[in-house]
Amino acid sequence: MPVYEYTALNDKGKKLRGIIDAQSTVAARQKLRESDIYLIDLQESSGKKKESLLQRHAGGFFGKAGSREVTVMTRQLATLLGAGLPLVQSLTTLIAQTSHPQLKKILAQIKEQVNEGSSFSQTMTHYPQVFQPFYLNMVRAGEASGTLHLVLERLADFSEKQQALKGRIRAALAYPLFMFLIGSVVLFFLVTFVVPNVTRIFDEMHQTLPLITIVLIGVSRFLETFWWLIVAGIAAGAVSLKYFLSKTQRGRALRDRVVLRLPVIGPMNRKMAVARFSRTLGTLLESGVPLLASLEIVRNIVGNDLISDAIRQAGNDVREGQSLSAPLARSGLFPAIAVEMISVGEQSGNLEPMLYRIADAYEKEVESSITMLTSLLEPVMILVMGLIVGFIVVSILLPIFEMNQLVR
């Protein structure tokens, strides 16, 4: 069934934009008239125009844009299919209740292609910015096994757990980060704009100043004169560093190597990567995706190139007939406990439940580590800011005390 994009006015004169599916342009106009809106423009959404619109607006499934909407859609579709509704009817229901405009458009076009005889997973391959290989392979396995609703439930569970973990991490880091930003701005303003007005009094007195005061005046005048250059340099340096560490292969390798070797952050990042690896691999295997295909998908989402290379090598060894735990142990990047649990899971034939246990254990450890780290960061930041403020106060008061001594 064709999909049309329309522009219309409601009874209050407010402009509306949306999509509607109908057999023809005449049927689409009739549907819109029955909705008590006044049509301005109506165009069929198809072909290259359809693809360009989706690529422009759609976000990644696990990325920033659209992740929550796609998760909700997945959960709702799993519920509808589990209740016994056919796929096309389920998609029709989803289109009616989806408020996100881009996702609504995607669902309408998927429904149109399914009506034309395409499989559900095949239509999703046209929207790679929304449905990543992890999602597509699970849906494909669900269709092949006739358990699509169960696979969609697992996908929704997986995404919700990932979002919940990210949310808890962000919540734990929000307060220290807020304190750091506010404290930095206050100190910068104090040293750059307040201190110079106070220290000008010392210049007028022509008094020999203590070394600590001379240092403060020098720093203050430098910031007062070149603050814009410092801000521009920090911004340019941050952008350049981000490009080098994320866009170049050498930079990514250096970043991942350094991150894993840092005293506190290194073990925490390793645990996060192992937890992500275990939960994703367990979800894929439980949904019927073959082990080699699952490893190829998982290695692209662990977030560390060194661990990704270790998973790729493990996949090559598994292809040659080895177990999964042996190459992971040889890499030295996976904790011994995790490797041992994977080995036990392989031997007992319960690899998927064992992977879930590993993920649960390391996710809890990551949360505990972040909570401990943030609890230490807060007093350290308060102490550092207190020392800086104390330095400023002493630098200003010391010459004043000396002046009082001279007057006496």
C-alpha cells in the first residue's frame, strides 16, 4: 500500500505534517477529510526520496537518536505478535500509536514492503541507520525459527538493560561533573576578573610583595589578557584530540591501550567490555544466531579495538575447531573468572545462561566501582578547590597584613 506525506491545517489553523497509507491519492485525501483537517499538499513517499529522508532523520538503534523509541516499538511489536496478531496488522497498530515522526514513517514503509511480499528482516536491511546488524541477525533468526515475538522480547530486554546501565552510570557521574564545571567557571571568573581589581591596590602602594602574591598577580594578568586564547586553545585541542583518538586507527589503538592500563579506570573499562560482550553474545546465541556470526557482530560493539581483535582471533580459532574459552584466555584481556565460566558453560552445554551470569556479575561490579569512584571524587574536588581558594585568599591577605605591620 502506498505511503503519502501530507501537509495540512487543523480547525485552529495550525500546520500539521505527517504520513498516511492509502490505496491511492484519492483515498488518502478522503481519509484526511474524514479526520477534519484541511489538506495543503499531498505527495507519495517512495523510491530515492524515501531512502534519503530516512537516512537524514533516522538514528542508530543503540545510538543517541531514536534508541528509546525503537526499544518501545520492539516491546510493543513483541506483545502484539505474542497475542496472535499477524505481522501486517501488528505494524498497522504500531503506526497508529507511534508518535515519533521518523519511526512512524519507517514503520509505514516497512509495512508496505511486507505487503508486497518481502520478509520483515529483509525490509529492515534498507534502514541500516536504525536497525544495526545485531538487531537484523536476531530478527532473521527469529523468523527462521518461527519465534519472532520471543526474539523481539529478548531484543527489548537487552536494550532496556543497556539503557538502564548507562542511565545509572550517567546519574552517578552527573553530580561530580556538575561540581567540576561550576567550580572551574567560578575560579576562572574569580582569578580573571575579580583578583585584578583587588591587586591593583598593591601596585599603587609600591610595596615589595610576597612571592605567593606575585605568582597570583602574574597568573591573574595572564588569564585576564589571554583568556580568549586559552579558551580557543582548549576547544581546538579537545576537537583535535577527539578526532585523533576516535577517527584514526593509530589514535584508537593508543586510546584503547592506555585506557586498559589506567589504575582505576582500566579495570572498570575491561569489566564493562566483558559485560557487554557476554550479554550480547548470550542474547544472540539464545535467539538462534550461529556462534561465528555472533562473534563477528559482538566484536564490533565492545567499544575497545584491542578486545575486538581478541574476539576476532577467537572467532578464527573457533572456525578451526577450538573452544571459545581457550583463545579468550590466551589474549590476556578477559578475566580468568569469566574465561573459566565460559569454559564450564561450553562443557555443560549451558553457554547462554553462563554468559548472562557473567554479564550480571560484571555489570554489578562496574556500578560498584563507579559509585566508589564518585564517592572519592567529590571530597577530592572539594579539597582541590578549597586549596585554590585558600591560595587566592592568602595571596591577597598576606600583603595587607604586612601593610598593617608597617603602619604600627
